[in-house]
Amino acid sequence: MKKRLLFLGPPGAGKGTQASRISTKYNLLHLSTGDLLRSEVKEGTELGKEAAILMDKGELVSDKLVLSIVEKKIISPNQGWLLDGFPRNLSQANSLESLLKKLSQPIELVLLLEVSDQLLIERLLARGRSDDNEETIANRLEIYREKTTPLIEHYSRLDLLHSINGDGGINQIEAAIEEILI
Ligand code: ADP
């Protein structure tokens, strides 16, 4: 079974939902940079204050900041992990690769959740998080297209990428993911 995983996909694709199901079921460390940043914001830390301004606009927070968060968390060599929402651009992917090289913990699989734009927007508006308003969503989708989609090519060259259709029901998508993992 593959146990060092990366989830890729646009905002609203269902990465968080699937990542928490899979990580619970297979005892993987679920690392969501979005969740980690939101908890910094909630706690009112300096890092959280800096991040909140950008998150509310749908912009990415700095590579350095997210990397410092991830670095603190990936430690145990025995437990697998599932990264969700990171990396989000090529520079983060390169930093991650050097970190993982140092730790001798290479990525085993990258799962791309694919969902049509119309459905993404519907899901995000229904979720109603503070950064789920129409303007911010449009910006997040644009940033995804511009900064994050180059990772698809990057990981497919490394022969790590698998695509999953994320249009279906939660259980159906989970089953499709498990089929690839095991
Ligand atoms: P979504 O997948 O719906 O975009 P996330 O919870 O993953 O939601 O991220 C919410 C926000 O947190 C992003 O819009 C961005 O501002 C910030 N963020 C999360 N992960 C990263 C990252 N790896 N690099 C930069 N910013 C990030």
C-alpha cells in the first residue's frame, strides 16, 4: 500500500473530505496547509495575522511560511502522510522534494481530483467559509490555474500522477482512490 501521498486539485474538488477519510482509515498523518493556516489565524499568532490578509483575498501565502509549517509536522519516518493543499506551485514542490530527500521519504503517489468549474463554484458557495464568496473564489480558481496546474505536468513526468474523477458521490470517489492506493 502506498503511504506517502499528495492530493492535488482545485479548490472545492473535495481534497479535504477525501484526505480526512483516507488518513483516518489507513492511519496516515493528514497535513492540510489550509487547516493549519486557519488554526494559526484562529489562535491569533503573528503567522496567522500575516496569512489571514492573503487568505481572505484568495491569494497564496508565502512559500517560506507554508514550508515552515510543513517542516514542523513531517517527522515520523514510520507513519505515512497525506499532503493536502501543498505544494501549490513549482517552488513549493521543489522545496518539498529537497525536504523529503533529506528525510529519505519520497512521495509515492500524487492523486489529482478533477471536477468541472461549474460544480466547484456550486460546492464552494454552498460551503460558505469566509473565503468562499464569489470574488475570492474566482481569484482562487485563477491562481490554481496559473500556479498549481504546472504541478500536473511535473508529477506526471515523475510518473507519480493518477487522475480521479471528482464529480461523483463521496463514497464512490473514496472507492476509486482506494483502488489506486492498494
Ligand atoms: P482550498 O483548497 O479550498 O483552496 P485550502 O484550505 O487548501 O482551501 O486553502 C485556503 C487558503 O489558504 C488558500 O486560498 C491560501 O491563501 C492558503 N494556502 C493554503 N495552502 C497554501 C500553500 N501551500 N501555499 C500558499 N497558500 C496556501
